[in-house]
Amino acid sequence: MSYNCIRNKAAGAPLSALSVAVVLTCTALTASAGRGAAQGERRASLELSPVVRIAAADHELSTVAKVIRGRDGTIWISQPQDGNIIHFAANARRLGVVGRKGEGPGEFQAVGGMQDTDRGLVVFDPMLRRVTTFAASGRVAATRALTRPAALPPAAFVVAGDAKQAVYIHYPTPPSTATQGAGKFRSVPVFLASLGGESLSTLVVSDGRFCSLQVQRGNGVVGAGIPYCHADRWGVSSNLKYHAIATPTPVASGSTGFELLVVSSRGDTVTRSRHLLGPSPIPGRVRDSVIDALPARSREPGLAAEMIRGGLIPHTYPPVTEVAVSDDGDVWVTTRSGPTGSKGALVVLRGGRELGYTPLPRTSWVRWVGQSEGLIVEEDADGLQDVVLYRARARK
């Protein structure tokens, strides 16, 4: 497994601070490259202590999407159903609402990212392709349009942005058969561009698996996802300074693990490390029932048959489900392991050293992290979602 960490000027792009040529190669990971706990070693356990809970029932929260925490402790929560952003003081006191659903000044179609900066709250909207900065009073201070660089691959799409830059990812077209590469590795480039599209550079190219098949049907395509596929996961810090990719790796005897790469927006490699998670087999009866039901549930039975015939459905749970990156380059990786696919978070510090592991409820999602604290969305049986700030510390 290898990563190519590249920072080069796209053909035809003018020189700028973003397009200075810096070439880095991330070679295959070794035990000396910030390794995590090796097989047989005891992994440190973390205990999560709740600091602040923002309860959905108390504040009439709908489904929670993006969540960040400012340097002064302010917590910002985006509400896609309502199209606005609610902010709370460090003690969970509600402060107010920013924006609303729409396309006018200060309105959103989708919140793709938020930053709490000295200039105010910066909000990226990938649907409207613009970045809006709100002053402390909530008024619109500035709006900048996102311009797509001409040199980008046509299928690349924007995933993050702020007042100066935007991040794009290009996933290759999925194959239609196992022999064409389904279940195998493919190159996934991540691009960094100026917000106005004047400059473009390739930040990193990672190897990840195809996790779907698709075929042409008429004027469109029909696709089908591979159950339990060991997909690579990508995350970016709220300040857009750090980008993390966790790539699942096969381990002997049904164990799972992942390789973690963190690069800075300058192209520097911050972390390269390997982490083992132990055995995580999918029970045979569970896997068999999924395979039996696949053709009937698929919009394209032929693709389902190809998955089965090509042996594309893994025997182990996907080890990584989410990656959250702090503004300092530390990473919380949400993992699944054990015979029941139990959920937890492995905290990996900048450089690759593991701080420790903590279990998580199945219906929870890590949305923002610092080194030893995280904002986690927790959903109850009624679908209500609370936002909880937890502090992580070594279990005694």
C-alpha cells in the first residue's frame, strides 16, 4: 500500500502561493512510522466525561449535520431541515440563529463546512457554490463565489471550502464487473484550489477500494453498493489545514486495521501510521442472509449477481466508518471491531501515537474534535439528536 503526497502546479495554472511545487512521496508504512498498538499489545483505554449537553428536546433541534466549537467555547450547530445555524455559549446557553433556508444573502441550501474565525463565522455552501462570512452580530459581512478550476477532472466535486480555498475529490468511475477492478484498489486524488479557481494543486493521491458497481442503462447509469465494503474514509479539519485518510488494511486471521495518513494544506506529511483492531468477522449467518437478499433488493440484479460471483462481499466488518480531524492535526477514527462490529473511537495524536480507545454508542457520530475533547451527536430511540461535548482521559 502506498500514498503519493504531491503538491504540484496543474498544467496551465498560474504561479501563486498555492502552486509552489512541493513533491513528497509517502512510502509504504513501516513499524517505525508512528505505529499504533501492535498485535498482542494492550491498547490504552479512554473514558469520556460529558462536559456540556445540548438537548434536542430543550432547544427544538432537528437533525444535526455540521458541528464545530470555537476557541472561546461557542458551539455552532447546522440544521439542514430548517436551513439555519444555531449557536450556543460554552455553558449550553442558546445565543441565537444565523442564516435561513434560501438563496439570498445570508441564506443556505446546504452547509458544507463552518469556521469560527477572528473575522466571524465562515460558512461554505456547496450547493450555492459560495462562502459567506457572518459578523458577531449575525449580519452578512462578506460573500465570495466559488469558481471551479478549468484543469479539474470533470467528475471531481467540491467537499470543503473557506474564504480563501476549496477542496475537491475525484473518485474514478466504478467498474461493472469484478474483473474490471471492483473490490480492488484505485487512485483517488484530493485537490486544493484557490476559491476563485486561479490556482490548483494535487494535495494527495491515495489508494482506496472500489465499493460499488455500475452499468449504463439508456441515458443514465445504475449502480449498486457492495455490502460491508472496506472503504477508505477522508476527513478535513474545520480550518482546512489538515486532511486525513484512513485506509482499511487486511490482517491475518480475520483481524482488521487501517493505515492513517495526515497531510497539511502545504503538502507536508504530518502522520503516517498503522493501527490494528483485532478480529472482526461478520457472523456467517448474517453474511449469508445479506447475500441471499441482495438480488431481490438491488435495482440491478445483474450487478448483485456479479458481486456474489466475484466474491466481493468481505468476511469482516469495515474497520473505519468516520474520520474527524482537529485543527492541530490530531485524529479521532470511528472504528468497528469484534464479533458484533462494536463501535468506538481511536484517538491518534499528530505524529501517529495513539492516545487511546473508547467505546461509542451505535447511534452516535463524532462531528468535531480537539486533542482530548470531542463534540458527539447522540440519537435516542425517538430519533432526537443531542450534541454533547465530551472530554477524554485515560481510564484509571
